[in-house]
Amino acid sequence: MLPLCLFAQQPLTLNKPDTGYRGIWYSNEPSNDEYVYKYSGGLATYPANHYPFSIYVPEVDKTFFCYGGTDPSGSTLLHMVSYFDHKTGLVPRPTIVLDKETDNAHDNPVLNIDAEGNLWIFSTAHGTSSPSYIHKSKRPYDIAEFEQIHATKTEAGKPVAMDNFSYLQTWYQPGNGFINLFTHYDRNVIAGQPSKPRRTIGYMTSPDGITYSEWKDLAAIEEGHYQTSGQSGNTLGTSFNFHPVKEGENGLNYRTNLYYIQTTDFGKSWQTASGEDVQIPLNKIQNPALVKDFFSQGLLVYINDLAFDQDERPVILFVTSRGYEAGPQNEPRTWHTARFTGSDWEILTVTGSDNNYDMGSLYIDEEGIWRIIGPTATGPQAYNTGGEMVLWTSRDQGKTWKSKPMTANSLLNHSYARRPVQVHDDFYAFWADGNGREKSISRLYFSDKKGNVFQLPTEMTEDFAKPAKVKKTARKE
């Protein structure tokens, strides 16, 4: 018999169609200055360490997506799921799967789809103070009804309830099943004193989405890590930084260094990009997975995305900064790509932006053209999270770039542009907007490959609606 869940109260699985598309607004660390917060805004597709939010399915010609929504009052986080129908150009009313009973965007959901077409919603937690949930659609490729899955993991050879995981990235491999990367929180002891909870990164596997393996750690250096992953075929790679121990300060605000490892055998073994075997968990700052030492340069590292080129070699998109606080004092905030050439890592500059949490996505197509969609242009709330979305294109593996504005004259900052799995040209990036300095409404958007932007309807009177094309030259009301 499984032990009782630590979190006795179960959520109400709502399976309720909503009246429109509304994103969650969230803020973190008040800064007591004109920028108000360390980061904030419309964070329906936050954070970079959650993935995926959207998946294109050619069998039904739809892009399914989930996001952190809210009610009209903006008071609670609702886990939402919907789709864009590429045949009709319409979206249905989104389905409210559950009320997470928090307003914390760290608890945003992620989506996966198995070989039978079942949709899986993984509802994350942020640390150990709240529960996580898993839901599965009752019918393939259908968003109307979901049922809660009471998953288990293996501990000491026995199944136990799995009801808490953070920062989940879920990947599916036909014939193997799910391989999920995540963070778990342990209390570490440093110099005889308990530290803040360490963010240990790990992974778990499951053939069916219900029964999971033991949790296996990937790295546990000082105060822990953030990881961002990507997959090409059966090659799954993860890039991560580390949080140094800072006496009297929060080491999570000093994330630095860039690391990379990958697996080609569903987590049985892990290697560097060059194929050197690594023993996990990594526990030293200097180790074979190190791509670049930014710690010694005094630079912070914020990882945005990980993609693979035509040769299945990893390319990492990340931002460096001189400090964690919002504002011009920590410039330059520089966007980089790190490409594994087959023998070493080539790190090149893309552009700059004005906030550490200006997050974008990297695309590499079959012709070898690189694209980035991200909020690299200054928005209406300068130096706050997000800005105006820009499409960047490179035809020489990141050596030179051309830019194309996607949004302009916006009332609210756009942030966290996310790349769908098996991306379709007509639903190419997915994000939300919001005010960077005060709580506001947050609307949902997507773009096509050419950079045209469409807003999802905030209010719907019918079962289906056509997203509205956004004009760059007019200020949105």
C-alpha cells in the first residue's frame, strides 16, 4: 500500500471551459526602487526551466498549448490547456484543468503528448511547501476532460507517491516513454550550519507516465542549479549553471557558469558534448561538463534555450549580466549562443537587452538557418522583465544577425517567448504580456515564422474564435 500523501487536500479537477485567454501576473523580490521588482509581469509561459508549453501534432494539424492562466480578478493560478487549429485558423475556449490555489507562476504547468495522442499536464510546485499534480486527457487529442493521475516513483525499491516536483521539463521518446528533468529541494549543511534549501537537478523515467523510476541526480554543486534542456531524436541534452555559496546572501541570485551534458540511451549514461562519459551527480565547480567559466569573470548566467543543429550538436542560448538587480547599473546584459563545433564550444554575441529575465527561444531549421524570438527591444517599462519582441535571423551559425521588429508601441512588456515542440510555421512562438511595475492584465500571443503576431481573445461569446492580428504601428488598447 502506498503511503498517505503529504498533501492531504486534493485539487478540484475542474474541466471547465473558460470565457477567454488571460495570463497570470507575477512578481518576485521587491527592490524598493523605480523598477519595483527583480522581475515581474505577464508570466503565463514562465520560467525558462519549464518545457514544453506547446506541441504541434501533424496527425490532427493542431498546436496544443498550456499556460498559467487566471480568473478575471487575477487572484489565482489556473492551469489552462487549448489548441490552435491550423486548418481553420481558430482557437476554442480554453479548458481550466485545475485551480493551483496560488498566484505563483513558478507553479505553471507543462504539456506532453504520448504515442497514443493522450495529453499530459504536469502541474509543478515551487519547492516543498505545495503539491504537484499530473493529469491526463480522457480521450486522444481532446482538451475537454482530464483525469488526475496518481503517479509513483521508486524509493528503496518500493513505489511511493510522487506528489512534489519543481521546474519540470518533460520529454517523450516513442518506444521508451517519458524522461523528465526536474529540480528537488534538499537541505544542505555548509560549515556546520544548515544552508537554504539546495536546488538539486535530476531526472526520472517512466514507460507509461504513471510509474516512475528512482530520482537520479545530475548535479549538486554548492547551492544548486537551474537547468534548461532540449531533445533531438533520442539525444537529450541539458544545460545548467550553478548557485555559489554566498555568506549572508542568497546564492540563487548569483547563478553563474555554463555546463552541458547529454544522454543518448534514455538516461542510462551521460556524456559531454564531445562524448566523454561523466559520472553523475557532478559536485565540483570545475568538471568535464563545464562549457565556459563565467564565475571567474564575475558574470551571472541566465540560460534561455537549448536546440540542436543539423548534425545533432547542441547550441545554447543564454544571457550574461553583471548583477541580479534590475536597472542600468548591471549592464551590459548580453545575449550569447554557445555552439559545439565537434571539438570545442564557440561562444558568440547576438545582441543585448535591459533585464536579466528577458527570455527568448532559439530555432534551427533543416536549412541551417538560426532564428531567435525574444524581447530584446526596450518596452514601455524599461529595465523591467520583457520588452518588445524581435525576430533575429542568422545564416552563418550565429556569427552575424539581422533583426526584425515584431511588436512596437505596446502598453505592456512582452515576455517569455516559447518554442513549440515540432514547431509549425504558423504557430512559431507563444508568450504573454504584462506591466513590469504593477499588477495588470496579461494577454496571450503567438507569432508565425515570418514574425507576424496574433493575440488570443480575452473574451469569447462563441465556442471558437479567430485570433486577432496585432499591428506593429498602433498602440494596443
